[in-house]
Amino acid sequence: MIRSFFQRKFYVLTSLYTFTVFVSNDSFLPAIPDIAHYFGFADGDYGTVQLGVSAFLWLTMAFQLIAGPLSDRFGRRPTLLLGALLFIVANSMVTFVPSVGWFLFWRAVTGLSICAIFAAGFAAINEYYTNVDAIKALGLSATIVIFAPMVGPVIGLALMKIGGWKFTFWANSLFMVFIFALLHRYMPETRKLAENGSTPSLRQNIWAIFKMSRERDFLLISISSAFSGAAFLVWITAGVSMLCSNLGLSEAEFVLYNVPVMLSLMLGNFLSAYITKDITKTVYRMMFCSSSLIPLFVFLGYIQVHSQLSSEVTIFTHLSAPILFIVPMALFSFFRGILNPPLTQFILNKQNTNKGSASSFMSFIGIIGSITGATVAASLSGAGNNAYYYTISTFILFALFFFLLAERSAKRNLVTS
């Protein structure tokens, strides 16, 4: 009975894998002062140890384009198992290192386990399930990624109170051992072989990524998805600056105002499978729903510049700062939550073979989009909120623009063929 359940619902295992990986990056945050003291840093000198958070992603992008071809060559199951094994070893080694340099090195190696999620997990879900079930599975994974930063520090603090900062890493490794055992026992192999039963070589799979980069509609829609993510990353990166520095809110008030944005994203991910009857129609609708918020963001930027207008209208005086921004941002998060799972399925459905490489390439572009959004938002530090409003609007507009270009290219290819 257990075997039958996990084999039919193996996305539960990939979701647990995802949860453990991402929680591990947030659960050690409360221990940063203790880790800094352990390596001999003075009180308040936590900068080097804090690099352990970003180090988690240093190798992810570099190896993302390798993980996909490995998944296509050797299979989804071995790739996920390798990712889990890398996590167990690297996350455990963190507790034995003699210097902060080695600490950062093993943190970077731990982040390689993320590659397996994109290269094998998403590809396996796309291959094994119907569109409706795949969207449900992808929605669960996306919800977990959002939920992890919310509970990770709480879990980390509890573990640290029990056994110190090293126990936090050991506990995460131990839980991954449990997941590794479940994946090894129940995870099915979903990779589809060629009609003649042969398996493409690693070199052929790597070459497939270069071919995908020349497939206009696949590339354009991946870029569209990346720009949509970049718009959200502006909020993630600059939210504190917008609400605290520019509007004078306290850190507690920022957390309070951030809750509806994150909950809207989680709700959208959860409802996506129940709303989506036709993938293409849902993607179209959510793209245009997101784009319909552009005038509102532009208007908010306008009233920030023309403060006299906002001061003349009572509602702007009382609501302009947090609420007038939080409402459209929460709506955008909700639309994006609904859009994410079907859009991922929509993109992967465009590739009949090399699903692992396609998933990796899509994720690679998505990571670039996230970095772009975070970098642009950081560069606007000290600017007025109007700069953030206009930046979010621009990224949403680019997402729509590239999506329409992709669909135009796809229709042209149909006519040609």
C-alpha cells in the first residue's frame, strides 16, 4: 500500500526533497552569530559567515546546464539520488571544517542539490503525470519553496536550542537520509528512451541545450517567465527599503504587510490545479491579468513623484504608502502563483525529448531573471518608491512582450510546417 502510494504520488517525495534543501538554507540563519564566534570573528562581524546563504547558490547556476544532460543520460531517479547524496555529504562536512573558507566551500557544494530538483524532479513530473496532476505537483513544490523561508529560521532556532549550531546541519542531513531511502525504494524512472531504445550520449544531451537556445518560441517563453520572476524579486529584494526606509514602517510592520503578498502567492499555487482546465488558456489569462496591473503600478509611481496630488486627496494621504501598494502586489503574487505551474508545464510540453535538459535550461534562464531582478532592485537603493513601481511595471511588460513574441513564433512555425 505504501509502495503503491509513493510510486503514484512520487511528487510528495520530490517535494520533501525540495523542502529539506531550501529549509537548510534558512534554518542556519539564527546560528550565524554562533558560527561567526566559532571561526573567531568579533561580535557583530558576521558578513563572511552570512556569505553562506548566497554561497548556497554559487554553483547552482554554473552546474544547472550540466545537470539536465546528466538527467537525460542516466535518468531522473539516479540524478535525484545523486543530489540527495551530495546534500548529505556536503551538509555534514560543514560541521567538521577548520576554517570559514571551507565552510563556504561546502555550503556551495550543498547548493548543487538544487540542480537535481530542476533537472530531474520537474522533468519526471512532466513525463509521468497528466497536465492536471503535473500542475498540482508543481504547485506543491512551488508552495514549499515559498513556505521554507517562513519556517526555516524557526526550525533552525529550535534545533540550535537543542544541540547547538552543528546539530542544525546534522538534523537536516539526517532528514535527507530518510528521504534518500524513500527515493531509492519508491521513486520510479520516468525518462523515455528513443524509439530504438538507445540512450543519447552525454555529449548529445549537452548539444541539445544549444539547439534549444536556437528554438525561438521555447527561448522566448522561458525569457518571459524569467521577467515575471524578476518583477517579483524586485519586491523580495527591495520590500524592506520601500516600506521601512522610504515609508517609515518598522520591521514588525514590514513583516505584517508582507504576509498577504506571500500568502497570495501560496494560495495561487494551491488553486492553480483546480483553476486550470486548459493550460494554454490559463497561461494566457494569467499573463494578461498580471499585465492589467501595470497601469496601477505606474499610477502609484506617478503619485509618489507628484506628492502634491497625493496630499490633496485624503485617501492617498492615509492609504498611499503601504496599502495602495500591497493590494496590487498581492494581486500580482496571486496571478503569478496561478501562472507558475501551468507555465512550467507549458514550456516543458514544447519539448518531446531531452526533458531534463529543457527543464535545466528553463531554470537557468529563470535564475538569470531572478538575479537581474534582485540586482536592479539593489541598485535602486536610496531611490524613491516610484523607481520600484516603474521597475516592476517594466518587468511585467517585458514578460508579456516576450510571451506574445513566443506565441507569434509558435503560430508561424505551425503555418510553415
